Amino acid sequence: RVALARASWCVPRSAPGVRRRCFPPARASSSCSTSRPAVDAGPAPHVALVTFARTPGAKPELGLVENGIWLWTLDGTAYPNGMLSLIEKWHAGSPEGGGRSTEDILDKERKGDPVPVDSVALLAPVLDPPSIVCIGKNYLEHIGEVDATLPGISLTGAAAPEYPIIFTKAPTSVIGHGQAIEIPPKHVTQSVDYEGELGIVIGKLVVPGTIVDAETAWNAVFGFTVVNDVTARDTQKQHQQWYLGKSFDTFCPIGPWVVPKRGLLGLGAESSASDVQKLIGETGLGIGTNVNGEWRQSSKTNAMLFDVPAILAVVNKAMTLRPGDVIATGTPAGVGAGMDPKRFLKKGDECAVTIEGIGTLRNLVR
């Protein structure tokens, strides 16, 4: 494995404002071992937001989860468009986009009697994101492992990209925690892979050119979730444009919930954009994926080549961001395509993505 140095930032000459970490050139791992350190999710978030159904097929409802245990139902009439309405309303009502504090949320939103969260079915917290924007090759070792074993899968090869590689997934691919990833027939694909990623949830309408630094980036963010960027590697390689290989139905598990920005791991009512940047981009959150209990991915978010503000600035140069947009920030090393022999998902597997301070997104493969 390549040792990731805590080096200075690089700024490509033709891309003002885009910051890329300077790391040694990527290379593939020569080890066949899949053993990686376990990632501890830590204590459940004090406050998290969910979309849930009381019984399978029942009407989706919004809820507030306290300490990962108790679920309080939110007044659906106040949010006619579900989680999208809640995100927009709560973000607009917070000071300068800082986000509501956990104390404020708990004080004003807990009404009626709670039920155990494990007594309901959790759906994707944002059922129909306006956009799902993804970043490719944003962890150094992941670049080397995939391009070495699947040459030609991208135009940049095994070199670290000069600019963020940006693609999208179809909203129809979204499923929630506990729902099944469906393996297509073998004549369609024979290489379904996992990619655990930190998901950023946008909180407001952001017209192009608004995000220019860390402060404007984090002020546009509502909260955080976990994403599994499930991928059909053979389809991805066949088409070069990755959209199709990433957009099969059920190929975008999101969940188990959204953690509001100021409710994340040590942040609070007085936390600033610089505090969020320090936690995510400098200290880093643990991120990892296990399949059937075997840890295959294990890293920290401070190992991203392009940090969250850099990603949002590049995306926002071109497009308007909307409340409920999900930005998947890239996956670390350890995907099935990078192993020798390759170890893709198969029916009967359980795939779980854990991010420190957020929780674990768990899906069976069917």
C-alpha cells in the first residue's frame, strides 16, 4: 500500500480555486489480502432524520431519530414534498446556513410518543434526490487498484486526475437501509461491485458561481449520509461514460439517515464552516466497507484528493445545486475489482458501509 503523506495542496494552473492534495503516484496493491482495519461508527448521532414506512408498502413518513434508538414522527403536513421540503425549510431557517443545532431540533420537534426505530422500515432518507453527483478516483489507492486490474476503464489511467472526475447516477437507482441490492442476470453484468462513500446533502438553491471557498461551500450543506455507489464494472468499462454502469435499479443505497451538519461528531450550535472543514478534511472521519463481516475498505475522509469545498466549487461552476441534491465524494481502496482474484458481490452477501459519526448503511444482495 502507498503511504499517504500529509502534504501541501496543489493548485492546477488552469483551475483557480481547485485544490488537490500532493501525493506520490498511485500504484496497485500487490497483496491478495482483503484484511483491513475495522471502522468504528462511534456513538449514534444525537439527532438524525429519516424517511420511513410503518409497514412494507405503507406511505412514507418523516421522522427524527434520537441517539439511534427512538423515532419521533414529524408533522408531514408541514413538509408537502417530504424530506426535500424539510431540508429547504430547516436550512433557510438557520443562521447564515450554519444549520439548526441538535438542542433546537430536539426541543422543538419531539412531539407525541416515540417508537423504537428498529420497529419501522427505513427508506432512503431522500427518496428522490434532484441530482446524485458523484466523484471518481478521489482516493489515491483506489486509482491504482482499479486501473491496474481493469485497464481502459477510464481515460486518465493510473495517474491521479488533475481535475475531479464527475459523473451522475440515476435517481431511480436509489434504495434505503435494509433494502436489497438486486444482481442483474449474468448476460447483463457479471461484475457488481461496492463503493462506500461519504454523502453530502445540499441544503439550499445555489446558483452557479456561488461556491468559491470553504465557507460558501459548507454554508450550502445541510448534512451528511452514507452512500454505496454500487457499480457494474463490465458495463462501466464498455461505455466509458460511467452513468449506465452506475445506474442500475437498486445501485444507489443511501442511509440509514441524514445527520444535520451541526449534529455531526463533536460539532455544535456554535460550530463554524472552518470547524466542519477541520473535522471532515483535516482530522477526517473513518470510512469503510465490510462484506459478510470482512472489512474490505478502511480509510479516512482526510485522504480525499479533492476535499468537499473543492468538489462543490467545481460542480457549482457549471450547475445549480438544489435542496436534497446528494454529492457522493468518492471511495477508498478495497473494492472487489481491485482484488486478485476479483471478489464481486453475489447473491446472499451482506454489504455494510460505515462512516464514523454517521452510522452504518446495511444492504443484503439478492
